[in-house]
Amino acid sequence: MSLDAERVAPLGISGRLQPVLEHLAANPYPEVPNPPNCQKRASVALIIRVQPSPDHWPPQRLDRVASSTSKGATDTTASRLDEFFSLSWVKHGEPEVLFIRRAARARDRWGSHIALPGGKRDPGDESDQAAAVRETWEEVGLDLSSGNCVFVGNLSERVVTTSWGKVPLMVLCSFVYILTEHDIPPLRLQPSEVESAHWVSFRTLLAPSLRTYEHCDISDRLANRGNPFVRTLLRAVLGQMAYAAVKLAPSESLYSGIPMRLNLNVSSVVGKSTVESVQCSRITSSARSAKKDQPLLLWGLTFGILTDFLHLIAPYGVLDLWAYPTFTAPDIRFIIWVLTHSFRHKKQLELHSQQAIPTNSTLTNQTRADDLGFGVRNTQGLSQPPSPSITGRLLDGYYDLIRKAIAMALIGRIGIGASLTAVLWLWYRQRRKS
């Protein structure tokens, strides 16, 4: 089953977004403790804004300020979300999420990667959420504690590992915010940390045509960084690893202080959209030439976080667009496919059986959480809290099979090599006798 723009049309992206955010606000995920001998924690902010349609532009700021004076200090998150999503320009707008490309730095495994604003928790941070707020302010100059920003809730915390799940690196916490104003102050990037920032619509993130793979050299993760011979040998034997990815099509970008706005027609990418175009300024030709060979690919940890969130917004086929990691070497790729076939099928059945997906298209904003695929229905008809990390559950046990597949491929290569050597030796001996 594939997902396209029409599959989310009954409610629209904005309509489906509101119940998701309300559910996250009412059902926070528990804190995940650090594994033994791993004290690092990091936090990121998934920041959402609604880009207005030219036909439904918001009122001027003075009008908005006057209308907001009745807000009380005790307003709940649900009431603020309900008020925000009731606005005409929000209903007809295009929800977008903020990504950054991290600056390239020596010995930084995440340098130049597409990510969410955030970073490592410092001893002075009161909480994981405080770390996300501080890092966002330092990296992009966006104040998440301001009155025009609503903290919604958190996503499932995850233990980040290396060596294919064997060594824990840190606990990663994700916090969701939504901006309630469309004309926020310009972003202010920290060049030493952030190379660029990009606003990307959820509609493009859900487009099958933008799904691709990122090929990654993992030799430095499996060998000593100071041993180039071992890395070269691993690279020759294993090839590259292919990870599921999304090509980002930003509606607005900022490059280390140089603003870039694209005349992006979203409908040309993913079909009919509420946003026909975004009027933008231009980036200088030198900056454009410097960036043209660097595609914006979302993959890895950040892609996993977005997959978890997109699964809540549009569960119709999001998992079918996600792909398991594999290798570029044909023999290893084939053995992985055969060895993991039943595993992948079982995981898909488990996840699909644990979410209630409606069969009609007459959904409303009051649709129950269980009908939007949030969780499992129990015998009382109530929706349980959403399951932990969807991608984490899909990958649980997968890398054990990867190791077996690699071992089988190497044994097969040795066997084929030995057989060819024996055949050539016999042929050589026969030639000498004749």
C-alpha cells in the first residue's frame, strides 16, 4: 500500500495534526534511564509551523494581539491548540517542520547530517526539555519559551547505539513544539554548529516520490579509526550500507546568515496542495553553486524520529514507505533479503495488528485517537498509550540477522574462491601433463 497526497485528504494535514498533538499532550512518554556505563543524554526539538496560503492570509499582528488579550494564564495546551487550529489561515495552511544541516567538523559522526535542532544535555540544564530549549536558541536563535510557541509533549525516548546495537552511546529525547504565529523573527544560525536551516512541509515528507537511499561507508564504525588498512579491507569486503532516506524539498532555507527562499510549487512534487507557491528572496550565485552538489537527505536517527511522528499523522502506508537497512554488495544484499524475509513480514503484521485504522473517509476533528492509529484498542474500547519507537521496534533483532548474513556471505565467498582455485590448479596440472 502506497501513500500519496489523496490518502490524507479526508482531514487534510492540518486536520490530522491537531488530534495528534492533543494526544501527545495528554499522553507523555516516560523517561528512559541511561544504560550502565552510559551517562550521555541529548535532546532535540521537533518544531512545527503552519505556512499560510496566499488566499487565506492571517490578520495583521495588531489584530491578533487585540484578540489574544482574553487569554488566561491557566489556558491548557489543549485549549491553546484548539484555538489555534480553529483559525481560518491555519485550516487552509501547510504544516511544516524545521530541519538543520549540521556543520561539518572533524571527528563528528553527525557532521553535515540533516537533523532537528538540539544537542547534548549539559550539567546546568534542569531537564532534558531545558536542554532542547537551550540548544535550539543557541543553534537557530528560536526562543521556544516565548508566548508564540506551545510545548506539546514528547516522543518516545530512545537509546542510541553503535556497532549495530551493541554499544550504547546516549539517550535521545525528542520534544514537540508548534509556533502559533506565522511571522516569527528571522532565524539566527550559529555557523560553528549549523550550516543551514530548512522548513519542509509534512506533505512532501509523506510523498513516495521523494523516498530514496543514503549510501554510507560504515568501515570506520566497525574498525579502529586509527587503522586505515582494516577500514580499507572492510570497505572492499562489505561495500556500503544503504539506509532509507527522504529527499527534502524545502519551502524556505537559510544558509549561515544567507537567506534563501524557493519559489516552490508543492503540487508539482506531491500533487494538489493548499500552498501553491511561496514568495521568496534569492540566494547569491556563489552560495548556490557551493550547495548544489549537497543534496538534502533525511536519514538515520532524525528520519526515525520523523517516521514515528508521521506514523501518528498518517498511518495509511507510512510503514510501507520505510525500508530496512541493507548493503550494496549483491551477494550480501541477497542473503540479507532471504534471511530477514520472515522477520520483516512478522514485524509488519505485529505493527499493523496493533493499530485500529478506520475504513471510512468521513473523519472529523473529533475522531477518536484509536481511529487515528495512535495505539491499541483494549476490551473496553479505550486507546492505550502509543507504542514506543516504531522504527526501534522494527529494527529490534534485525542487526543480529545482519551479522549472520555477513558471515554467511563471507563463508560463501571463501568457498567459491577455494573452488575456483582448485579448478584452476587442476586445469594447470593437466596443461603441464599434456
